[in-house]
Amino acid sequence: MADVIYKRCYFDWGGRCAYCGFILQRQKTLGKTKGSIDHFIPLSKGGRNARCNRVLACYPCNLAKNDTDPRETNQWPHVEQRLAEIAASPIISHRQLKRLLPELTRQLGG
């Protein structure tokens, strides 16, 4: 299940870190992915574990953000806007996702 969530998050964010825009590899290297899923509003501060609160993040950005609550800091308004767009978009099937991810990876040069 976690793999499907990562694939969806990767697709929703266009294969880029939500915070810095760094292109992330979709494939695992030595069993680890190059990116991570971050909860934009931390779970510890009332955030939900839902698509509308998940972002794709490179490890340095995820570590730097830590448990910062963007509602308190007014940081990353572009991420908040993109999350609203994602929440309003339909969820594509896993079959469609499997078909679309290779093309996204190709577009990113991976």
C-alpha cells in the first residue's frame, strides 16, 4: 500500500520536491527511494494522513521542515495552493497510474 501512495504522490507532484522543485527519481536505489512523503500539516499538529495533506519532498527539505506547521509560519503558499488543486482533482486508477508514470519519468529525464 505504501508503494501505491508514493506513486500517487510522485505523480501528483510531477516527480519534483514540493518545497524546492528538485527532480526526484521514481525508482528505488538499494531499496530506498530518493524522495519521501511529508505531511504538509504535521500529524502531530492535527494534519490528516490524506492525499490533500501529502507532499513529495527530497530528504533535505523534509528534514529542514521537520514538524513546522505552515499555518503558523505562512511558509510555502505555493504548496498549499497545489494541495488544494490536488484535493479537487479526481483520483486516477492504479492501472492509469502505472501507464502514466513511465511517461512522467521520461519527461523528467529519468
